[in-house]
Amino acid sequence: MTATADAPPGRGATIRNAVVASDEPPRIISGKQAWFARWWVPCLILPMMMASDWKWRRRAAQEALGGSLDVQVAIELCVYLGIAMFLVMNYGKAPRLRRTTNLLFTMWAWAAIVFLSAFYSVFPKLGIVRGTQVLIIAAVAQTVAGNATIQHMHRFAHGYLIMLTGAVASGYVYKGRLNALLGNRFHWLYLHPVPAGIYLMCGMILAAAYFKSAQLRGVLNFWPRWVYAAIACWIALALILTKTRGSIAGAVVALLFVVLWHTPTRTKLAATILAFLSGFIIVIGLGHEILSYLERGNSATQLATLNDRTNLWGAAFQKFSERPFTGYGLGASRGIFLDSIGLGGGHNAFVNVMVDQGLIGLVAFISLLGIIGWQLFRFRPGTIG
């Protein structure tokens, strides 16, 4: 028999193409149980995001690298352990290897490499904690891949937009003081503007996609179209105020993709010409202001080194040459350059992986990204899946 796409999967049930195939008799659920059956995906993922990144205190880098425990860290660990217990109690069966896709297999290979690297990390306490969190995240991803429907994922997207809209509102009201180098760049609580920019970039593109596509909005009919436009503008303003150049550039490219994808050729051509002319006029009229915005008060020397990033990457390649295959272990990139460069982390995902897990981890990481990209482009034009 088959149940509806939103029905919670029972033990032994398998979801394929948004249909639950099970020999169990139908169950009538209502109230809180029915609500959770619809919203369990955001209920698992969003608390992990907030526990990891919604910091209400500032902590010295050496304390974080040493793995010391405080209230914020304790709450974060409780959230992850609680989610892990939920997965074990409700989805406790290990995935069958013959049913594992290339994407899931590569994800677990990458997660295993990251977790094992924690045991030889130069910061072992931090590495083991973060490695365990990576495994829990991978378990959540496996559970979502095997049990979630398209409606669940749309609810997750809307939950993400709600969370981010509230975060932006809190940032306009209050933001913790980080350091003088960041100036008045927008963020909320004690979250650094760089990860804040990444969150905002993803949120703006999500809202813009829902605004453009009636097909996406029609899955749940959750909000009217103008709400998505308002959220996109609200988040975009915060993104601009973060002055995070990489996230802004990524948002522009993704926005062009959203506008031009799945549109008639005539519309693409007209939109491209309009964008080019508008950009040309804006650059001519506001060129000096735009340049000042992008410079963020940095000197020519700082801009030439990308705010010391090129120096950091040179030191990273030097460290990589000393331990090329296994790296220095999970978390090493956060503190290995503090003494010499004064920056924590490689400010580049590939550099972080190269230093932490070496060539083995870098191959697995690039393979995972490549398979994700390939899977995304395999979807048929005009589909929402």
C-alpha cells in the first residue's frame, strides 16, 4: 500500500519519489505528532545551525582551540547529542551499502576522513568534538536523503528564511563588538560578518527563487509572492551591510542564474542586455562610491595581499609540503597560523582541508563537491526536484 507523501515514515518504510511504500497499516496522526511529521527536517537542521553559529559571547581564540567548556559550548553539544539520540531511536538502522548512492558514499568517506584526522590533530580536544559533530551532521544528511519528501525540503527552506529574517532583525537592533578591524560591518550577536554573509547569501537566493518561480511557490502555497520579495530585499540589505565581498559576488552570480535559468531565449537576451546596461550606468555614476565600499578602508598593501590572505596561503602551502598526505588534523587550520600571521583559519575551504586532512582529505572533498554539482545538473529542465 502507499501512504501520502507527508506521512511520517515508519520503521521498514522507504520513500521513493515522494511516496511511502510500506506493508504497515495506515496510522491516523494528529496534533503535535502530525505537525512534527511535516516539520521534522527543519527541526533537526536549524537547531544545529543556531547552536553552532548564533554566538552570544566572544571567546579568545586560545580558549576555543584548547577545547575549554562554557555554557555556549555545553548547549551546542547537548543539541547535537540530542539529535543523535533522536536519530538512533527513530532511524537506528545502518544504511545498506548496496542502496547507498555515489553521493552518500562520498559524503561518508569525507566524514570518516575528517573524524579520523581529529585523533592526530594538533588541537585534539577541539578536533574530536568537531569530528563527532561532522558524523552527526552526516547521519542527519543520510536520514533526510532516505526519508524526506520534496514537501519536507520546502518546509526546511521556509524555516531557514524565518530563522534568517529574525536573525537580521536582531542584528539591526543589537550586535556584539568583535574587533576594530571589522568596523561597522553588519552581523548579529557575536557572529563574524563572513559566516553571516554566507547565511545571508543563501537566504537571499532562496527568497529570490521562490519569488520568480510560481512552480516552487505552488508546492506548499505557503506565502504570497510579495512576502518573498520583501524577505529577499530585507536579507539583501543586510548582506550589503556585511561588506563581505565574496558572499556578495556569489549572490550576484547566483541571482543572475536564478533570473536567466528556465526562461525563454528572448527573455534571457533582453535580461542580459538590461543587466549590462544597468551595470554600466551604475559603475559610471557610482564608481567612486562602489570602489570605496569594496576597499572597506583597506590600504593598497592590504588589498594587494587580500588582507594578508595571500601570505596566509603561502604559509599554508609550506605546512602542506611538510605533511602532504594526512595534514595536521581537524581544527589545525584554525590555530596553526595565529602566531605567525595573526589570522585564524585559512579563509578558504580548500586551504583549510589541505592543512587539516592533507591530500587524502582534499581528494575526498573535491570529489564530494564534484558529485553534488553533477547531481544538480542532472535534474530535468522545468522540474522542482
